[in-house]
Amino acid sequence: MQSVLDNYLGIHAQALALEAQRTDVLAANLANVDTPNYKARDMDFKAALAAASGESDASTLTLTTTNQADLTSAGTLAGAAGGAAPDAAGAAPGSAANPTYLKYRVPLAPALDGNTVDEQLEQSAFAENSVRYQASLAFLNTKLRDLVTAISSS
Amino acid sequence: MSDFKIFDIAGSGMSAQSVRLNTVASNLANADSVSGDPSTVYRAKHPVFKAVLGDGLGAGGGADAATATVEVTGIAENPATPETRYDPGNPLADAQGYVYAPAVNVVEEMTDMISASRSYQNNVEVLNTARDMMLDTLKLGQS
């Protein structure tokens, strides 16, 4: 599955894709800031990156799989176990219908209309995520430039 | 973001908030539109927002289900009874000399306006940031 180029680029290519996904999730939170009963969501980035890079997360429980079909459910369980401990973003375990690394936020001050979007929190998360995206881009750019330097003779 | 969905998300937010701004403008403009008949008096209008969840079929796989655009499902009219004013000099007054003013809470409308305009600005910021991120991604590997 891993090509030479994938190995060379390391985790940054997967991180970039996940950060792009997280941008969508946070943008949806900000767009629904006035929608009654909307529940804000965020990505458990550590679990998502571990799942995307195929590494088993040492801090979560893993299942021994006896069947190829079990592989996906093992990932689900690991994600749910990781969600049991609230992270800095205050994310709660996700529902079965969605990837487990997407969690619902636990609101600090729930609104009367059932909306759990905290505008300031979402704004800072969005800003942080876009900086992380730029950082991943910068890493990839550097790596690609190094590669070009190595390939070109002069 | 990879399938440009973020433009739909932030765009739907902007469109919903601008509907809200429009209703606020309409309510404020008609705050003093009196009528001689309580059944025909202007009623304050407020949009009803609804989140439309992604179908999970996009390029992002299941993560799509976590994204939601905003939809305006309708415009609700305030059922509050109109304010009765005694104004026999008004040509619209009924036989008893009363006119009926719409039940528009101007303070509520002003806070609604500020909230809508802040949310609109938020969505514009999201769009700008996402656009910058995409343009930077297009330049990946160049010089």
C-alpha cells in the first residue's frame, strides 16, 4: 500500500487530508451557529490520524481480529475507547452511524434552543486547524523541494 | 474541503443569515405599519433554520455525515396579538377609533440583526480562510 513516495512524505500527507476534513466539520459548526438543536462536532485528531496512518494507538485497546471483516469494527472500538477520556476539546464519544473519531462537543453553556455551538471555541479551533494545515503544507513543500534537489543534477 | 463542500457549507450559512437580516429589516421597517383591522396587521417574521446533514457519500467518506449545511425551512410569523392604540384621527381607525400596531419588539429585532451580521461575517471569514488554504495547496511543490 505504501509507495516509496508515501514513505518519504511520512505522516504529513495523511495529516493534510484529515485537517482538510476537520475544516469542513468546523465550518459546518460555524454555519449552524443559529440552528436550533444543532449539535457541534469535532474530530478526535489523534485517533483519526492513527486510523489513517494504520498505526495502532498505544493508549487505546485493540482487538485481536480473526476475520478480515473485523478490521473495521476493531477500529470503531478503539475510537470509542479513546473517546471515553475527554480530551482538551471536550469531545464526547460519537454515534455508531458516524466515524468514531468524530465526536460531539460537550457544551460549556448549553443554549435554550438545544444548540451546542460555542462560537468562540469554534473560531479558535478553526484558526488552529488552518495553521496546522499550513504547517503540514510547509512540511510537504520542503520535502518535495528536497526531492527535486536530489533528483536534479545541478 | 477536498471536494469544495466547504463553499456549500459556508455559503448556506451566509444565505440563511442574509434571509434573517432581510426579515429583521422587514420587521423594523413595518414596526409602525398600523391597520384598522387586527387580522390584517403586519406580523413579525422570523426564519426557521434547519441543519441538513451530509449524506456520507462524498470524497471524505463517513466524515461527510459530520458536516451540515443550513436550510431555511420557512418563515414563521409571530402569533402575538397586535397592540391596540386609540387614535381616532387616523384615517385607518375602526368605528371605535382604534388602530392596531404590529407586535414587533424593536430591541429583539436589533439584537437579532447584530447576531445575524456577526454570523454572516464568521462565514465570510471561513470562506476566505478555506480559499487561501486551497490556493496554497494548488502551489504545493512549486518552487
